[in-house]
Amino acid sequence: MFERLSRQPDDPLLALIGIFKADPRTDKVDLGVGVYRDEAGHSPIFRAVKAAEQRIWASQDSKAYVAPEGDQGFLDLLWTMVGGKASPVHAAGVQTPGGSGALRLAADLIRQAGTGRIWLGLPSWPNHAGIFAAAGLAIETYPYFDVPSQTLLLDGMLEALQRAQPGDAVLLHASCHNPTGAPLGAADWARITDVIATRGLVPLIDSAYQGFGAGFEGDVAGLRALVAAIPEALVAVSCSKSFGLYRERTGALFAVAGTTAAVETARSNLVAIARTSYSMPPDHGSAIVKTILGTPELYDDWRAELESMRQRLASLRRSFAEALGGRWSNSLAIGKQEGMFSLLPLTPAEVMTLREKHGVYMPTSGRINVAGLKLSDVTRVAGLFKAI
Ligand SMILES: Cc1ncc(COP(=O)(O)O)c(C=O)c1O
């Protein structure tokens, strides 16, 4: 059987990790891999995570299965964090292996019960298309962002969505758009909500960066307004970035609607899909999140540390955009974008020059992880971008 297989190319972003590691230059800069970095270039464990792990170690007395849908306590606390305390809608959650697991579960449900079509922004996180195609969904695209001018293409997006069929799914990023960092304002969300409501579309909202962009509540404000205004939605939540739990594979998918009966039916189907895929979700990461969200002193400390990361990203962006000067016609927009990523108007040849000549690493798409910069190094690195 294996003889009939052909070798698959390595994921270019994951391959970049190995190439960067092998580079002996001491002033090399990694703007590729999508994890948060501090000023020392380290991807830290939150203090609250360490403290929660100690508590779990001391109190946990069994490793027996939790439940097919995961830990209900975790799901309730996580939905309050994302949907809000006074959420007017009903939500039924299923704990998943990371945000990717949630997206795959959503895709399987859309394939079973929806039109089998999903609309995806151009560009989007590359794994979106991979996950949806693997689940057998047909992918349609809407314009989202113009790279040379660094501007949002909202009119083009709305125009494209007018052509979507009732029941089609639409993927939206809650905040900190990956790869562009282009934020949606409240008025933009209102216009998107309008089209989704009038066309009868089902949004799948991907919330993977709460706390990294406009703020802890601001990053989910558009999501909350949208789900309150339409009959049905799916919300995929990743705890990888907001809690720094990348390798613990922690996340959830929420089915959201106006009645308990509707969301409970959706949940039973999601559990059935999960059962035949990975059976039960991993527990350790969700136990950490539940402990943090349910313990006031850990919660406060976690929020403070998350806020300091957000501030660091914002100030890196401002300094980098200023240091770039007029490198591109709208370089200053990079300072106003949100989260870890920006998509720069670089050619693949320019990306390779930066990598080979200067030890500055990013994928050939030109996406940079701003967190890979150091404040002390911004002027030098911006100078390299200006010189190519
Ligand atoms: C937009 C977006 N969604 C979802 C994910 C999934 O994250 P994970 O599966 O690691 O929780 C990521 C990770 O990079 C992402 O950027």
C-alpha cells in the first residue's frame, strides 16, 4: 500500500523552523513561526499556567475519560469569555484538540448538514483551505485584503457574499486576522452581519487571538454582535495563543442559536462526529484553562500578562512601521494592524534575499510575525527591509 503513496512536501512554514535553526548567524531573526515571542526571543509559559498546573497536579486523582464533549466546566467558562456574561444566545460547546480540531469538526458538520460550501477570504490562514478541503467542502472565495496598498477590501467582500447561496458557510476571523492583521471595525462587522442575515448564511467564526489585538473584550465585540443578530452560527475557539498552550492542543467548537433545543441537537451531532475521529479530547490544557478562568487571583495575573503581550505587539508595530518610513506606499498601516501578523508586499525573490543575505526569515508569502522582532533590533531589521 505504501508504495502507491507519493511523498508529500513538508509544510513550508514548519520546514522554515529547521532552516532557521541550522543558520549559524547570531544576528538572525525569525519572523516565520506563528508563536508569541518576548523581548528575549522566548515563547514563555504564562505564570498563571504554571500555577494552575501545580494545583492540578496536587488535586487530580484520576486520568479516566472525562466525557465525549469534554469538560462542561471548561466549556461554560470559555463561552463566557468569548460570548460574554450576558450573551443573549444559547451555545453548546464541544472541547476539541486545539482550534484546528474545532475547525475540522465544524467542517464535518457543514458537510453533513449544510450546503457543503464554505466562503473563505483571500488571503486567509493557509490551513483553513486545507482543513475544509480535507473534510470534502467546496471552497468559494471572497476578496479580503489588498497587499500592495495594505487595505481591507470590504466592498469586494460584501459583493462576493451577495452571490453566496442560502445556507452556505462563511469563515470569518474574530480578530487579529492571520495573515494580514487587518482589523474590522464595528461598522464593518455591522455591514457583514447585514449580508449574512439577508442571504441566510451560516458564519463560522475563528477566534484564535483573543487579547492580542484591540483588547480582551474588543477582540470579540464583532463576534458577539454578529451571533446575537442571526439565527445560527459556529464559533471555533483556540486557546493556543491566548493561554500560550500551543502544544497542549486546547480549544472548543460552539454551536450558537436562539434556542436550547437547536444547539443541543447540534452538539449531539458534533459529539458523534468527534467519536468516530479522535473519540475524546485531551484534558490537560482545558484543565489549566478552567483553573485559570475559575480562580480570581490566577485570572487577574493571566489577564495582566496577556495585556503586557498585547502592549508589546502594539509598540513593536508602531516602531517597525515608523522605522520602515516610506518603504511601501502604505507602510504606516502596519502600525495600525492587530495581532502578530502582517502580510508585506514582498516578492519571493526579496524574501529569499532577506533570508540568505541577512538572516531574516519569513515564508515566501511575505507574512511576518511581528512578535519575532525585538524592540532593540527594530531599526536594524527595518533597515534591511528598506535596503532590498
Ligand atoms: C487563524 C487561526 N485559526 C486557528 C488556528 C489554530 O490554532 P491551534 O490549532 O494551534 O489551536 C491558528 C493557528 O495558527 C490560526 O492562526
